[in-house]
Amino acid sequence: MRKYIAVAAAFTLFFLVLLLSEGITHAAGGYGWGFKKNDNHEIPDIGRYKDILDEHGAYYADDSGDKVVYLTFDNGYEEGYTDNILDVLKDQDVPATFFVTGHYVQSEPKLVDRMVDEGHIIGNHSYHHPDLTIVRKEKMKEELESLEQAVAEVSGQKEIKYLRPPRGMFSERTLKWAKELGYTHIFWSLAFVDWETSEQKGWRYAYENIMANIHPGAIILLHTVSSDNAKALDKMITEMKEQGYQFKSLDHLVMKNKLPKPIYGY
């Protein structure tokens, strides 16, 4: 009997080590999106990430030098501010992309429908918000397609082109898989800690954080759960317009990068 127990224990230990090692390998292959902020109003340097993103057609900013801004929001749950944010965007005639989760779509279908109806883009933030760098391709596909189907059921947007990975986690493998599944990764070049709802610091804090780091080609990440953002958004947009910035959609960014480059000379 002891012999069988020992054998069973050995097999259990073997499979446990195998599972742990697989998880460690996957985690070790992932990167957490991040960069060093600067206040010189230039696109932040992302070092080695730049080559990886370029290879897989991913974006974190528009490096054309044009004075344009791309406004994006991550929506995992609702705190009652999104209607106000949409009001501001409508009044200011500014397009945005909202990266939503399955929970958000199921709990706020009318808001998702309003976003689409008012000309905004819905992006994919996955259905259950997992770390995509530690799941298999089939699971990643399921996460993205389930979210896309959920959005199609409550709005006029029937397909999703843009992906923002949960927690900003990515790897060369997930970039490759996403591209194969028809998605373009969208990261960001301007953000601040705005999602902690119990630690809001007033609209001026949000406004000053954005304006101190604004730069041509910025992809701005905000969270709609922030009361500071909701109160500061109109002021941010007004000031950026006064500084000569134009607000464009992600479609504008991706489409212009697919156009053939002009050929000079003969």
C-alpha cells in the first residue's frame, strides 16, 4: 500500500512541478507596459519595446510629428460618470475609443450602445480581464471573440479591431496571436493613476497630470471610473485645442500608416 501511495505522490509532484514550470515560463515571457515619463512634451522612449511593437503592427503613439491626440478609455465597471464623459465628447465633437470588458457590456448595455451610436469605437479589453500572457491561444481567442459577440448583441458595432491587453501585459507571442486573430494592439503614451476611486484628488490634479505630459501623437489612457477625469475632461480638451491639437480616432492612426509612403525623385 505504501508503495502505491509513494507512486501516486510522485506523479502528483511531477504534474505539479510541470504546471508550475509552465506558468513560470509563460509569466517570464511577458512584459508589463510601462515607460519613463517626461515633461518635455515629446513621445516617451520605450526602449526595446519599440522594435517589438513595430514588428507586430502595434501602437503606443503616433510618431508622425503631427499635433494630434487619440483619446482612449478603459471600462471595466461603471461609477456613474460615463454619461457625463459622453456628453463632453459630444459637445466638443471629439472621438474616443472605449476598451470594455464583458462585465461592462453585460451591466451597461445602454452605455455601450450610446458610445457606438455617437460615433465612438469600442475596443476589446477581453471578456474576463485575464493576463493574456499566461493563457493558451485558444483561451485568448475565446476571451476576445466572446467580448466581440457581446458588443455586437447590444450595439451597432459588429466587429472589433483594437485590443488593449488587461493590465498592460503582453508578450511577443500575444502580439503575434492577436494579429493572427485580426486585432491591433493599442497601448498608450500618456496616463496616470486615476482608477483608484477612493483616492481621487480633484479635477485639477487630473488636468495638470495630462497637460504636463501632453505631446504630439499622444494616445491618452483614462478610466471612466474617475470623478477627477469626468470633471476635468472638458477643460483638458479645450486647452489642448487652444494649443493646436486635433483629436482623431484610432482608425485615422491605423489607416494613415497603411497608406503607401510617397516616393521622391525619379
